[in-house]
Amino acid sequence: MQQFRKVLFWGHLVCGVVAGVIILLMSVTGVLLTYEKQMTLWADTHNYQITVPAGAVRLPVEDLIAKVQSAQNAAPTGITVRANATTPVAFSFDRGRTVYANPYTGEVLGEGSPAMRNFFHVVTDWHRWLGTEGAGRAVGRAITGVCNLAFLFIVVSGLYLWFPRKWNWVQFKNILWFRRGLPSKARDFNWHNVIGFWSLVPLFLIVISGVVISYPWASNLVYRVAGEAPPQQPARPPGQGGAPATISTEGLNQLWTRAEQHSSGWNSVSLRLPNSADAPLAFTIDHGTGVEPQKRATLTLDRKTGNVTKWEPFSSFTAGRQLRTFLRFAHTGEVGGFTGQTIAGIVSLGGAVLVWTGLALAWRRFRAWKTRRAKVPAEALA
């Protein structure tokens, strides 16, 4: 058992030293991305104050689309309407551009905040691809993927190494809570153990979901664990690669109303605008923050008859798809709403401290080893 612990310790230490800088980078950028959705929406819309006239009714979506398309001289690719009466309607355009309009007049208010969006774009690039562009992203993704695997081993092995050799309350107390007045080495050891223990479960979810996101084999394994065959990746439908030259909005008013009435209490309704009069309409109806999969559903309506052809709430997913979707949003904590995001942000910060204290402890161990090595020749000459 002692030999196993020794092997595990050195594996833990080597993985931490080799992958530490990349893990630190992913942890810090993870902290910065904690409230990305909320901060982007605030930055996009806080300057667009909408006064709701007494008895005002939102313009029909066909009219809104026509006004925005005319003002922008371009066809939007999607539209999102929020239940909040003072929130502008969001229109998506090609190349990630978002334009906001007054829901009661159709007046174009402006675009989303370029500064905030650029900031999160850069942070995301570093988090996923180490800031690389183009063909270099494959290399960056490979490095972050391997470091995610190393981090998973560090987290799992850390649980075993956390337990003291002697099981008594004094030993556990020393690694269960922060202690004051410790010298630097003992302080780093204390912080490393305390943060590692209390962040273990959420950190494990964040890291293992990162592995699932990084590797197709890990994603497929999720389905196989649930007893299902991994789904085939669907081919991108023609005409979905960019902004359509024209969009078909005929009959959209009635279908949009039906989508809003299909599920009460929604916070937002979104639709990718079709460029064909025969294409079915797939509405995304959200009852949460926009990224809680268990509070989001897809409603597909037949374009000609208005009949419901498919209703897909989270509960209708297979066990494998539910687990895979859960892991996708567990990585950011968004599966738990604002509280989950906050926990993920705190744990990511804890991950950064774990790397820092781990590297500091490894460096002290290395210096002590060098000192011992230097003493051997000196003692031999004495």
C-alpha cells in the first residue's frame, strides 16, 4: 500500500509539473468566463432603454423582421424575443453579429457591445486553443485536451493522497480548514489540501466534462455508459453556413404566437429564420437562463399546417443524451443556473490556487533534493 501511494504521489506530482502552466491558464480563463452570458447581455442592452407606452403591444414578428432587414440591408439569420417587456428583440446576423430593435416600433437600436464580445472571444480562444488561430487550433486543442486528462488524474489521485497516513481527528483537522500563522511551505501544503478537498466534487465534474468536450471517444463513451449507441454527427444542411440571401416569413406571425402559447412561463423564444417557405420551424423555448438544458425545449411546427411535428423538452431525451447534455453545461456550471455558475467560478479559482501551491511545493522539494545532493560530495571529502 505504501508503494502504491508513492507511485501515485509521483504521478500526481509529475502531471502537475508538466501540465501545470496550461491547467493554470485554463483555470484563470475559466474564472473570467464565469458570467459570460449575463455580462454580454448586460453590455449589449444596458444603453438601450425602452419605454413601454400604456397599452402597447409588441409588433408582429414579420413586421419586426422586415424593418430590421430594411435598416441593415441584410437578412437576419435568427430572432430572439424575451418575456421582459423592456428588453429589446435580438436579431442574429452572419459572422456572429447581433442587432437589437425596439419590439414596439421596430426601430434599430444598435449592435451588441463589440468590446465585451471581443474580450470573451479572446478569453475563449485562450481557454480552448491557447490563443492559436487557423490550423494552429488543432495543436492548441490537442494540448488542452491532454492537459485536461492530466488534470483528471490529478483530481482523482489527489483524493487518495489527501487522506492522512494516520486517521485521527488532529490529522484531519489540519487539512480540513485553513490555518493561520504557518510558514510558507506549511501554508502552501495547508491551502493545497483544504482547497482540494472542498472543491473535489465540482472540480471533478468540470474536468471530466472538459475531457468529454475535448475528445469524441469520451463523448461516445458517455452514451455507451448509458447503454446507447453514440449518435452519428448530422451533416450540415445546405444553406446553413452563413446568412441567407432571402428569408421566408410568410405566416410566421401565427406560428410564432402558437409557439409562445405552447408553453407558458417562458423567458425567451428563439428561431433560426428559414430561407425556404417549406422548411419546418424549430423554436427554442427557454424557461431558465438560456443555458440550463433541463429548462429548455424545442418546438417544431409544420410550416403549412401549423401542426406540432415535434416537442422536445429535456425529459424526452434518452438517458445518454441527457447525460451528455448535462456534462456539456456542467463544465461551465450553467446547468445549475446562476448558483452553478458561481460555484464553477469559485472552483476554477480554487483550481488556479491548487496549481500554484502544487508548483511551489514541487519547487521546494526540488531545491531540497539539490541541497542534499550537494552535501554528499562535501561529506565524502571531510
